[in-house]
Amino acid sequence: MLNGKRALVTGGTRGIGRRIAELLVEKGAQVTVTGTRPESVAPTGCALQVVDFADRDALLAFAARTGENAPDILVNNAGINRVAPFATLPIEDFELVQRVNVLAPFALCQAVLPAMTAQGWGRIVNISSIWGKISKEHRAAYSTSKFGLDGMTAALAAEVAAQGVLANCVAPGFIDTELTRTVLGTAGIAELTAKVPARRLGTVDEVAAFVVWLASPENTFISGQNIAIDGGFTRV
Ligand code: NAP
């Protein structure tokens, strides 16, 4: 399905991004992932680029390099969170989350657009969150970034769909990752899943399958959307 396509997945060394990268490889794409640490291990068959988006200069240099050899598929997956009460959230943390979760996707979208529009084909998937559709306490930095990512994606989609470039957000809900299990524990997960209509966590496979489909030539008319994969959580 993706033979001959080149893909870039940011934050592809762990969690959701890693599974997206693996699936892109399985479907025949040539995949590069980013990680922040030289010791990070890329999925089998993927090239690794080390870049920390918290470092503005490093981010812009990486975006410039990406533009020189632009992929056909861009998945902006790398993301961070800082959970704190609104009143005491350090402004540095707020700024950092916007840099990694919004500025990096913006810079990379900008970098790949000339090549994608020139060839008349491109797919961009930005990984948002249910906290980019609704919010809750202590999520000011994260929700600002993910709502922002949605707005940026809508504006981008409006400009480039006619040139064959489709851009969407995917908003995962509670996903069964190592981090989720460590942070919530068994009791926390049970409490959480009771609030999800599907009564369970989602899997990285479920997120990856949809992201890869959206990024493929099989998606011909979906653009500018922010689609939740959340077992119905944001609709009750
Ligand atoms: P994760 O397991 O924490 O992995 C994060 C990835 O991003 C890693 O590859 C990491 O690289 C990279 N990364 C971290 N900080 C970075 C930085 N400053 N600059 C560049 N790259 C950085 O993440 P995840 O839980 O799979 O989440 C992936 C995306 O899904 C994020 O955008 C997140 O907001 C969103 N999401 C996740 C969930 C969930 O339940 N997990 C739910 C909703 C939305 P290294 O390994 O080298 O550190």
C-alpha cells in the first residue's frame, strides 16, 4: 500500500509513534523516526534522527534539513505534557509544551509543504489528544497545545487540499502504554475505564492502524478533521 512512499514520524522511538512507524514499514514505506537521545532505538527498518524539539535552534535546523529531502508522509507524533494547577503552572513549562507540541509540528509542516504541493501528493497526520477536544483540571499547557494543533491543522488543510495534500489530527483517548500503566496503576485504570463507553483502554495498534490509513492513498477525501480514537469517551 505504501511502496515507494517516504515517511517521517517524530517521537517514533516509543509508545504510539513507535507502533505507527512499525506499521508504516510493514506497509512498505521507507521510514525515518526521531528520538531525543542518541541511545534511543529506532524500530526495525527505520532510520533514526536525534533531535530535541525543546531546543528551538535544533528544531529549526532539523526542519530545514527535513525540507531539503522532504517525506511524502509526515506524522507529527512527539508530544509532552506538564500537569499542574493553572495558578502555579510555571510559565517556562507552558512555553516548553507549546514548543514541542505546536511549534515543532508547525515548523515541520512548513518544511515539507513545498515538496508535497509540487508533487501534488502528501499526507500529514498530527497526533492530538482527547484533551485537545475537551479539557480537565491541570491540563492548561497540554490542552492549549492540542487545541492549537487542531486549529493549525484546520488552517493548513484549507490551504493545501486542492494540491493533493491532506492534513488531519488524530486524538487518542486513554491508550494502554507503559506510561499509562506506570502512572495510573491497576486501580487507576479500572476507575478510568469505567468512564469509557467501551469499558477498556485503547491500544497502540488501534491508533496506528487508523493513522497509517489516513496517511495512505486510500484516504482520498478526509482533510482538516480531528478524529478521536477514544472508545466514545468524548461523546458522553
Ligand atoms: P511517549 O511514549 O512518551 O513517547 C514520546 C516520543 O516523543 C518518544 O519517541 C520521545 O523520544 C519523543 N519526545 C519526547 N520529548 C521530545 C522532545 N522534547 N523533542 C522531540 N521528541 C520528543 O509518548 P506517547 O504516550 O506514545 O504519545 C505520543 C503522542 O500521542 C503525543 O503527542 C501524546 O500527546 C499523544 N497522546 C498520547 C496518549 C497516551 O495515552 N499515551 C493519549 C493521547 C494523546 P525519546 O524516546 O528519545 O525520549
